Amino acid sequence: MDARLRRVNKEIKDCKSDEASNITVDLVGNSPFHLKGSFLGPEGTPYEGGHFQVDIVIPDSYPFQPVKMKFITKVYHPNVSSASGAICLDILKDAWSPVLTLKSTLISLQSLLCSPEPNDPQDAEVAKHYMTSRASFEETARYWTHIYAGGPGKSGMAKGGVDTKDEVAMAGLEKAHVDKFEALGFERSKVIDVLRRLNYRGANVAKLNDDRIVEELLK
Amino acid sequence: MSSDYELSDNEYYDEEDDEVMYVDDDGSASEMDVDFRISPASKSKSYEIDYESLTQAQVEKLIGQDVEDISGIFGVEPDTASLLLRNFNWNKEKLIEKYMDNATSVSIAAGLALPEKPEASSSRFEASSGSRRPTRRSTAEQAKSGKAKILERLTPPADEQPFVCPICFDDTQTKTMALACGHKFCTECWSAYTTSKIRTEGEHWITCMAEDCKLVATDEFVKKALGSDTSAFARYQELVVRHFVSCNKNLKYCPYPSCTHTVSCPSGASKSALTTIVPIVGCGANTAHKFCFGCNIDADHRPVVCGVAKMWLQKCQDDSETANWIKSNTKECSKCQSTIEKNGGCNHMTCKKCKYEFCWVCMGPWSEHGTAWYSCNRYDEKASIDARDAQSRSRASLERYLHYYNRWANHEQSAKLSMELYSRTERKMEEMQITSDMTWIEVQFMKKAVDEVFKCRMTLKWTYAMAYYLEKNNQKELFEDNQRDLERAVEELSELIESSIDPESALALRQKVTDKTVRLPVVWQSTGFDHLHLS
């Protein structure tokens, strides 16, 4: 039997038999080379309670070349693209070793959620948010976990209904700030977009004066 | 002056003293060296460059010498010496210095030894790595009993349990391989891994497959792992040679596809020399493999120096001139911003896309013009003059560029066609041997003429790039005169080659062609190289 197929089959079997780790790997179609992995958000992080899904493609030269992974579930994390789910992790690139497995790679992803590397970001805007105001970042990440990964919502937020997404909280902004600029007659979505881009959070709020924001809004 | 000359000679041949010599020299002196070296030493024209073509085997021999030196000095295996040198980018002096200083750390960095040492040093390593990163702790703990563990792994378990390769999970494999770290994998996996590293990644630095293991495979190990796949091993050797060549500034790999020759050209290696000379070199594999040692353009770009040649190619490649054309010929719809070219008709424009109606002159909405009989009543004297000026300026610069570019491209096209002419000429030469009583050696003049035409066309091509950048002055006029002379001479010769032959005129034709062929290089020189310093 083909060495690659044998190895992948064994890896899938291993994941199935190990229930304690809470890591699953399932086939997407009929091919064992396109899989869907999932794991639970690590405890003690904003991702706790979330169920994260990862798209896994196994290349022809596996296991000598790394697997291709990206998040299906939206994640608010400096090393994960908030738009595409692309992941920035060394073992998925040059630090890959053939002895690493799907399971160990998924565990590495799990631990990436525990310890972000904002200095080597995939999503610069999220990384900026992380660097300026950790508390606000964590709140947003928790909100994303709640909305997209089925995590528990913050008691205050759940009032608005679980299904309606709060755009302001999604972008990690203060409702008061958005309301202030919306009152000047700008579209709400545009205000959110500009404030998010300029990183209008935490200590940065004092640095950015209103004229600068309005100037950006008028562009 | 004579002492200067000796100095440059030294620098040329004695590579080991290279750095010392440069320290002694100040910048201007070394620049002068270049001139001295080329002209009086070889008694050749100033534009000819000394270079040497090396085959892969010859470069391998050079590598072999370095490896032998190091293995002799350090008393290590040649394979080990090779890895040490590769890790130090083939800088022998630096390697010797560092190795004498701390052989252990150099070996670890070169992937020859494991960072963890048994006994005394192990506890130290454990302490330092433990504080650095928690994941390291486990490996460090293993290392505590490092030696014992490796021994254990090497001897007994073969009987107790069948070996299961941790990569392919195959328990039927009996042949395994491991580097000095003792990480065992089956031979098939090693083979697939090294092949993938060499073929897919073009990597000559092949580390152990285990996670975080930095040990590197020696040439011997790679050869063993690849087994019967000799072509992959040849590729591996080529990669090592390429690494060696890329680390040595006096060497360059031939840029032509699948060519494995190397060119050594010390006079073209310094940046300062590139402002005065164009080091065109060729490799020994094929006479067509001409390239510039300075900038790797795979053609003879004389008389233009490397910097200018690059600038010109960049200009021809990027879309800046397309944008220029668009700027001088089109305007944008002020509503939907689509680009509109006005190719006739009145000034009452209707945008095809958004149906916006506007005036071409003032770009304002047409509705405000009312029935102004196609003449814009919002005509702003100054603004419109400015606009027209800007437009004509950009149009003029575009035309200037196109003038040079068209001629440049034309000569390139003609030079390409010369290749076709080559085969036709061969037929003609055969024909000539039959119809007239000329011998094979006597008809060679035709081939020579085609070669000359090709060479001159390449030069002519680049003279247009040069002319584009020349300032308008007397020297440029002189340059253009020479360019015209060369162009005329080339066209005349070209026409003669293409003309049909009848037995009577064959001799006369031969005389004429030979005459022109001989004269052409004279014109060629005057065109290109008197003016090299201009740019």
C-alpha cells in the first residue's frame, strides 16, 4: 500500500481512538487527503468553550512536506487571518518535520491559541489591537468565540440575543465611540471600519484626535 | 606605476591575501588597478575581459582542495570538513579562527554534533534550556542519560519488538538508517525525504527528520539514503557546487537553463569596476552562452554599463509607459472614473458605462452647457493651457521613448532572425561549393559574416538604450554619428549576405563580404567603447 495513504489512515485511526484529547479528524469527501479537524479552545483563554474547525489538505509529498491547514471557524487571533483563516505557524512551514502528525499539529494550533505571537502576525490589525489593549482584545476574542465557535457568551452580551451579531463588539470597539461619530452623520458601517483600521482602542484613543478620524471618514 | 601593477597582479592570483590587500588599498587605487590589469597585462583591447570558464568537475576540484585543507588542519573526515565549510559559507579563514576558538560550538552550529553532551556538561545544558522554553525540558531530560539511551536503542530492541518506522508506520521494514543522533527511520522514508528536500526544495542542507533535531546528513549519508537514484545525488552535488559558487564573489554560475558551467572573472567582481567596464563572459559549454558577469543579463549589453542596462530593461518591462500613453491620450469620466479615449466626433461625450454626459473640454456636466453649440462656455484660459501643456509634454516624452524602444526592439528582432539566417547561410555555403569551384574553407567567410552581423546587431540594440539616457550635447551627436555608421555598415553587410549567388559573381561577393566583415569590428569599436565613460 502507498506509504502516504497508510500513514494518513493510521493517523485518522489514532485520532479516533484517542478520545481524551478532544481532537477529531473527519473526512470531507471520499478522499482521505482532504480532512476536517477540530479541537476545543484551550481553558483559561478567551477561546475557552469554543469548538474550532480546521480545513486540512494533505499534499502529495506528505509527510515530507507539511500539511496545509487553515481555520474554517473564524478566530480573532494575531496569528490567524480574520478574513481567510490562514495560519502563521512555523511548523506549518520551514520548521515542519516528518515525524509530526495531524494530531500533534492540531495540538500545536491549540497551543497557538494559548500563546499568540503578536510580533510575527498574520493579521496586523488584530495584532495591533492585542498590543494596545489586551483586555479589549480578549473581550473581542471571547465575543468571536461566542458568535462563531459556539462558546459561552458574556452575561451582558447575551441579552441582545445570541444570533444577532453586534458589529461594534465584533470589531472590538466601544459602542460610545461609534455612536459619537455616527451622530456626526457618517454611516455606521463606515465608522466601524475606520475606527478599526486606525486601532481606536485603549490608550490609542487619546492619541488620535477627532479631526484625524473625521478626515479619514471623509476620504 | 609598476609597483601598482604588481600589486594588482598579486591581488588577482593570491586569493588568500585578498582581504589584506583591500585593507591596504584605498578605494581609488583599487579602481585604478582594474584598468591596469586589463590593458597592459593582456595586451588586448580595453573592453576585453579576462575570464575563465570552469566545468562542474573543475569547481568540484576547487571545493575538494578547500575540504582537504580543512580536514588536514582539523584532523576530521572530509565529509565533516565539507559541512563545516558549508556552514561558514566557504569562508576558510573565518572557520579556522572560530574552530580554533571553540570547536564544540562550531560543530553544533554546523549540525555535526548534538548540543547535549553526556556527563559533566549535560546538567549545564539542562539548566539553561529549561529556563528558556518549557518544551525543551523533555529533550534535556532525555539527554541526561543521553549516551545510555542511544546505546540501548542501537542494540537490543530488534528482537523484542519489530521496528515500526515513526513516519510511515510500516512494521515490515527491516532496513533502517540514523544519523549520529540515533533517530531511526526506515530507509525508504529517508530516501523519500532526501529526494523531496533535494528535488522540491533545492536544499543541500539536509537535517535529521526528527522534530527539533539539528543534525545534518553528510554527503556519504545522502548517497546511501538515495541509493540507486543517482540523478538525485548528482543534483545534490550540483546544489553544493552552486552554494560554493554563490559564496565566492569571483565566481558566477552560467544563467542559461540546465547549464552547469561556472565562470571565474575576478576583474568583474567589484562593484566599482562595473561603472567602467562591461564584463561580458561566456561559458565553455556553448558559445551562445554569453552573459554579463556584473548583472547576469543573459546577453551582450555593451556599450551600456550594467546599471543603465538594468534601468532600461526595467523601464521596458513595467507598465509606466503604458500608463504614460493612457495619460496622454485619454481622460477619465468624472462620474465613474472609467478611462475614455476620444477618437473623433464632438465634445459632447456620453460615457458608455454610466451614461454620464459631459464636455470633453472642461469635463463638466453637459447639462450646464445647454445649447452652447459645442463650444464650451466655461472655458478657463489658464487651466486649459496648463492642461494642454501637461498633455503635450507627456506625449513628447512618450514619443521619445517609443523612438528608442522601437529601434531597440527592431534590432532584437533582427538579431533573432539572424539565427534563422544562419541555417539558410549554411545551405547557401553548400550551394556555393557546388556552383563555383570554391572549397569548404573558402566559403567560411559567409558564416563569419553572419556572426559579425549578429554581434553588431546586439550592440546596436543597446546603443539605443544608451542614447535614451544620454544628455543632448556634442558627445551625443558624435555617438549618434558612430551609431549611424555602424548601422549602415551592418545593413550593407546584411544585404550582401542575403543576396542571391550566381557562379560568376561569387568571387566578387566573397571579396566584398570579407571586406565588410573585416571593417565592421573597427566601426563597432568606435561606436561602443569610445563612449563608454559617457554614461
